[in-house]
Amino acid sequence: MKKEITLSNGNLVADAMQSLINKVKQPIEGLRKYYSDVLEREITMHQTLLLLNAQVAFVFAAFPVGGPILLRALCCAWFLHAVLKCKRAL
């Protein structure tokens, strides 16, 4: 008698990826709820990521005081772009 076991690797990989995505989303979801409370309106995950991008861009634009001027200009441009995207999305 021939015994065969079929494993669906696609489901295992998909389940593992979904679990990983959910673990990564969990702190961002908490941040989304915090921003919603501060702004006094519901915001989406995309809007949360835009706000987070603007915050990171601000840090990179403001804190490398002794860095090369070109790097600082690029970081300032990134910050300006991030703020404009936030303004359009919110």
C-alpha cells in the first residue's frame, strides 16, 4: 500500500507571511489610534505612514547639523515633500 502525504507549501508560506505582516502592523496600528485621538478624527494606515515619514524626515533634516550641506539640503527636500504629501492626504 502506497502512503502519500500532500503538504500545501503555498498555504504555509502565505500564513507565515500574513503572521509576519500582522506583527509588523501592530505597533503602527497603535500609532494610528494615537494620531486619531490627537487629531480628533479617524485616520487610515496610509495617513499614519505619511505622518511617520514626515517625522523621520524632520529628524534627518534637523539633527545632522555638522553634516555636508548637500546631505542637509536633500533631507530638507525630503521633509518638504513629506509635509506636502501629508497636507494633501489629510
